[in-house]
Amino acid sequence: MKPLPRGAVLWIIPSVYFVFVSAEFALMTHLALEATAAGRSALAVGLLATALWSGILLSSTLAHRLVQRRGHAAVLVGATVLALAATSSMALHSRFGGWLAGAFALGLAGGQVWVAGEAWLAEAAPADRRGFFVGIFETAVGLGLMTGPALLPLLRGAGIDVATTSAAMMALALAASTLLVRVPAPAAPAPDVGGRTAPGGAGWRSIALPLIGIALLSGLMEAGVSALLPSISMRMGQSLEAAAWLGAVIGAGSALLQPPAGHLADRIGTRRATLAAWAIVLAANLALWSVAEAPGLALWAVGFTLGGVGGAVYTLMIVELGHRLTGPALVRAVALLVTGYSLGTAAGPALGGASFDAGGLQAMAAALAALSAAGLAVSWRTLASAGVGAGDR
């Protein structure tokens, strides 16, 4: 096979991840809405998302070791095989317990694809355009989050089974991932910088650890919204089709707002861009709280904003790691950041569902606003004291 240029990963990886996430969230949204229609509680629906993110959490703690042993491409291909097996199994039955197990397995695969792909892309991107290319990767995620739910009403209207279609899409992601085997692996770093940063020689943990709290709060806030708002809209009288379109709107926010966030970081630095993102998220959650009794179209506007700007916080942290780390250190740091983010996303849907069951949308919005305020405060202190965002003007 003819080798592909190293720069090909900048486009292959986002393409693979777009198809992967589209299949993943078409299936997960379908299962969440089916469980809602069957009368299960918001907490139970949240547990479906928690199972997915728990798998991501576990695999993200091990992904850097797998990458070191097997290489980026092999990990990406192997994980996509596992994802295909998981989606195929969930298409064969309608048992809730089996859905939970399949979602966990799908998360195990997703965490490996996430860490291996994002670390490879962040290292391959030119330094002066790293924010842009990381933004492209996150845009692929957002497009997948948008496309997956948007497929539901279209497939249902055509009488096509959603779960079977998701499995077919995952097979396509697997076929595309095999192209990465033809791309040369990232160059091994010199021994004296393999686990260190380029500037100043600080260990990778001193760069990554301060960002864990920010990533965790981002995951707590964002996952509660993306996983639960479609289900909540059904509980407030919307049809299943309208709820699916709301999920697509949330994904559209993520798709459209990640490149501007990365470009802003290239211009003004990650610290200022991160603080601006948290301020917008806080304002959106306060707006949702104020109209919680009859949100109407505001639910869609808030979902779009939180899906995009909320996701931008994580994007900005990856941009910062790409600026400061290389080689195995970057893979380890990305894995650690994904672990922190996944801790939040694993807990967020269940906590969000419990808060909604206890006090309705107003209670859930109040909890999200509190998390946003905490994220703003932690980012203000952490990014300043740790010297992160050194490029800020």
C-alpha cells in the first residue's frame, strides 16, 4: 500500500470521528427517547448516558498505554471494531439492561478513539494553526452530535430501523479508520523531551493536572444538557420527532462554535477565551432558569449555546496542551484530561435527571448555573496561578 502523507491525519481523523459519533448518538438518542416513551424516569434515561461515559472514563485511563504499545492507528482501528460489535448487539434486542451493557462497551471504544485520535491530531497540527485544527476535530464531534439525532425523524418517517442504521454507519467508520494504517506514526521525541514540555522542561503532570478540575466541571455541565434536554422536552409535551430535532440543535451548536473558539484562542490566548466561554454558559443557564416554567423556543436557543460554548471549554484545554506538550507526554496529558472530562460526563446525566425528577426544569437549570459559576471561578484561579494561557495578550 502506498503511504499517505503525515498531514493526512488532520482530515482523516475528524472524518472517522464524525461518522463514529453520528452512529453513536443516533443510537443513544434513539434508546433514550424509546426509554422515555416506555415510561422510564429521567434518572433511568440519564443512566444510559452514564453507562456510555463510564466506559469512556475507564478506557481513557488506559488509552495512553495502549497507544504506546500498539500505536495510534492500531488503537483507532481496534476500538472501532469494538464499537461496531457494541452497536450491532444493541440493534438485536430491546432489553434495558442489555442497552446499559452495550452503551458501556461503546464507551470503552469511544474513549480509545478519542484519546488516540485527538492526541495524534494535536501533535500533527502546525503550531500556529493548532487551535484551528483542534477546532475542526471538535466540529466533527459537533456535526456527529447534530447528525445522529437528526437522522431519527428521517429514518422513522421512512420506516428504517435506527439501531440497524447506526451499526451500518459504524462499519463505515471502521472502513475509513483503516486508512490511518497507511499514515506514518508520529515521530518519536528525543529522550530528553519525551515526557516533558517544550518550554521550561516542566513535567507533563504539572501542565495537565491543574486543568482536570476545569475539564470535570465542563463535563458535568455539558453532558447533563446534551443527554437530557431532548428527553425533558418530551416530558414537557413535545413529540419524539421534535425532541430528536432538539438533540440535533444541541449538536449544531457544538459543530458551528468550535472553530471560532479555537481561532479565538489563537488570537487572544486560551485563558481569556476560556473565561469568556464560561461567562456565556453561565448567562445561558440563568436564562433557562428564568423561563423554566414555559421555556418554549428558549429551550432550543439555550441548548444550541450550551452545546457549542460548553464544549468549547474542553476544546480550549486541548489547544493549550498541544502548545505545551509533545510525544508520549501529550498522549498522557490528553488521556488525563479526557479522564477528568469523562468523570463529569459520567455523573452529569444521572445528577441532571435526579435534579429534574426532584424539582423540574427550574431545579436542573439552577444546578447547571451553579456549575457554570464554579467553572468560571475555578478557571479564573487555575489558569492564572498555573501560568496556563501563556500566549494571552
